[in-house]
Amino acid sequence: MDEKSIHGIGHAFGYYDYGEETGMAAAFSGKEATANYICAYVRGVLRGGFLHTISERGEGYIAYKLPKEKMGLKTMWPIACGILRNSTLKRLLRFGIAIKRGGASLQDRMDKEKKPYIFVGLVCVREKYQGQGF
């Protein structure tokens, strides 16, 4: 995957109209910072072998991790750098507090119960395919 494709995914995710949902916007200072972080995330999961396209035409992408697969340093380093370059400590703390207030995540509950699951870390439909049912 080339940088143009990576930027296309970042832009599609970062500039998508999520309506009233805040999500990632709470951790980053705006659409461009969110898009830049997603580009870093894509580079990481691509290096780790976790990024997959939904078809040969690449209308959409999904990043997932199967049970017992580990995200090593080559995956996590670009992601961590993307977080640090595109956010502030204050925003990250607020985002972390908001997540904590939400209670135990489904991932935490599944881990505690030792139930297998597939962790989905990114779902994105490229902009020219949005609104078409992908």
C-alpha cells in the first residue's frame, strides 16, 4: 500500500461526518489531527499484518486481531508516535477519563472471562464509496 492510499484512509476516517458521536474527536484537536493519527495507525497495523481490504477494489478496510495474535513493537510504535504527534497530554487524559467512566469495555470483560474474540480496531470505507452500503 502506498502513502496516497494510506492518506485516503486517514482522510475518509478523519473527515467523515459522525453526527453527534464524538469518539476519536475527543482525543484529537480536529479532523486533520484525527486523519493524521489514522494514517499512523494504518501504517502500524499494515506493518503488523492486521490491515485487510474488503475486496480487490479496496472500497473499505478493516483492521482486526485474532485470538492469541500479538501486536508487537513494529505495530505499536507507529501508532504511539501518531498519538503523541497529533494530540496533547491534556486531551489524552480527558479521553482516558471518559473511557474509564464508561466502565469495563467489552474487550476487558472478554479477557477476564477468557473468551476468544476478534478485536476490530478500524473500519473505514473510502470516501468515494461511502453511502453505498459498504
